[in-house]
Amino acid sequence: MENFNIFIRSIFVDNMIFAYFLGMCSFLAVSKNVKTALGLGVAVTFMLVITLPVNYLLQTYVLSAGALSWLGPEYAQVDLSFLSLIVFIAVIASMTQLVEMAVEKYSPSLYASLGIFLPLIAVNCAILGGSLFMQQRDFGSVWTAVCAGGGWGLGWLLAITSLAAIRERLAQYSNIPAPLRGVGITFIITALMGIAFMSFLGIKI
Amino acid sequence: MAEKTSNKSVFFNPFSKDNPVVVQILGICSVLAVTAKLEPAIVMGLSVIAVLAFSNVIISILRNTIPTNIRIIVQLVVVAGLVVIVSQLLEAYAYDVSKQLSVFIGLIITNCILMGRLEAFAMGNRPWPSFLDGVGNGIGYTIILVIVGFFRELLGSGTLLGFQVVPQAFYDAGYVNNGLMILPPMALIVVACIIWVQRSLNKDLQEK
């Protein structure tokens, strides 16, 4: 039950975009139409669900202070936490490569639709941010990490898809001052959506 | 390309005309997250300048030996190594600020400015122009960070770098700090205003 709460929290209250502003670069760049936005959102969700538990296991059994004690008492003093950044980003980059190859082999149609986004995901702040938050918050088990990853991914998907939908309408029907066209107005829309999402902050689950 | 564009323009263009944040739209995440106060904004800016300059140099030296297939991983590892050094230094000498910045120092790794500059400039240029490009873009990023941080701290808390700026008499007369400015969405609005001003001045940047 607790894991389910964390899942819901991660979607709405701790939303990656509107609460932490992570993954903004691709959020702003790839939100011109709903279809590509949806594709990128699915890819990000997928990567978060995979990398978060892997990094959680590495964190618990290899990196954190005293984590190596299962190797024997003489390792109990070892603290490798200063390596965590490099390990996390290496896991994310290699997972991206791995997923890219697997998708290419088993589902060429999905690969064709996601193709260009997959390699870009390695440098999406939301993925690394997820792992770093996981490290900060001391999750209880692997399942918590999976649920949080899924929640953060879905929250990101929700945000980018809704922004893309608004921008599609905007491009057709509105007359924006020339200097604000494109990026400027997107920033303001995101800010307004962020303020709307703040209403979830009061919810305690 | 570097041979044609002078080192001077490589260094000064990112300040305004080719600013990484408001023109290239890179590295937005950290602009929004760390600018509620001026001090973390400045520290963050300095960290990014350091990491960007040195990773640009390292990648530029290595550019002919890196196999193209795995270049992203190589770049990430170089950047991650530098970021670890910066974050350890901050924890040692500026512990309070590094606590405030929390995960965002680590997130310099995935700051799009880094990948953008490494891909676009350092992979094709000699070390010295790459160094200038790194410092220039870092400064361009810091300028935006400082502007946003300045307005948010002044209007949101009435302080600058922790010192009270808005005099007590104002509060007695009924002035109230704008609590909304501290919330992250307002950073987006401030950046949007900067974009608005800048694109009104440079007409050729406007989108159709």
C-alpha cells in the first residue's frame, strides 16, 4: 500500500516537471506535437522504471557507506559513495544503449517511431534526477524504487503530452506578440501549468 | 570553422547574441531550480563555468581518438569525473551552499549546455578555442542565473545575498514580500520576460 502511495505521489505531488523542473530541455524542445511527445514520454518512463531499481541495488549493495559488508567484515569500512555519480550515469548511458539495441532487434516499428529520442534520453536530467532523489530519500525496497520510477515517468509523460496539446492549439488559433513566439510563450504556459500543479502540494498521502 | 570565426567572437557571442539559456534553450532545469536565492545561483554558475571549460578542453584534446559510436559515453564519463571533483570541493569548502544545491550539482552532468557545447564545438575545434567557448558559454549561463536570482530574491524575500535590502519602513507601510516569486514557476516567468526583452532588441531572433 505504501508503494502505491509513493507511485501516486510521484505522478502528481512530486511531478518531475512541475515540482522539480527536471528534463526541461527535451520537454521544451520536443513538445511541438502530441504524437512525438507521447513517444518520448513512453521512452522516458521505460528508462526510469529500468534504471531506478538497478541504481537502487547498486546503491544499497555496493556504493553506500558499509554496503560492502556482505563481502566480509574487512570491507565494512569501505565507503564508495563519492563514486555514485559516475556509476549512475554509466548505468543510465549503457542501459540506454542496451534498450536501443533490444528495441531495434525485437520491435523495429517501435524503434522507428522512437529512434531519434532513445539516445537523447541518456542526457535527460529527469532520469539522473530520479536516481539522485532515490539516493537522497533512502527507499525501503526495490519495489519502492520501481513504483517511484514508474510514477515519475508517468508524471513526465502527462506533463509533456498536455503541453504539446496546448501548443498545437496555440499555433493555430492565437496571435502572440512576435518576441514571445515559440519559446517565450512555452515558458509562460509551463509556469501556469506549474502553478496549477501546485494545488496538489497540499495533499498528504 | 574555428579558424574562420575569431577567438574573440567565440568568447563574447554567448553573452547575449548566442546565449546558451535564452537563445539556444539549453540547461533550463538548473536555471529554474537554483535561483530562488542569489548565492546558490552564483555558486552554481561558477561550478558550471569550471566544468564546462575543462570538459571542453579535455574532449577537444581527445577528439581525434574517440570512436564516434561511443562518444556520448566518453563525454559523460569525462563530465562526470569533473563534476565529482567540483561537488567534493563544494562539500569541503562551502558545505551550506552545497546542501542547498542538493542534487543539482550532480545534475550538471546532464545539463544540456555541456552536451550541447561538447557536441557542437569541442568535437570539432582545437583546445584553446574550446576553452574560450566553454568559459564564454558558462558566463552567458551565469549572467541569466544571476539576473533571475537577483529578481527572485529581491522581490521574494526582500534580501540580496542574505542582507536585508528592502528597508523596514516599507514593511511598516504595508509592503509585503511576494511569496509567489520564491516558487519555481515564477523563474519560468522571469526567464520568459528576459526572452521577451532580448528578442525585442534582436529582431532576427524572433520566430515566425
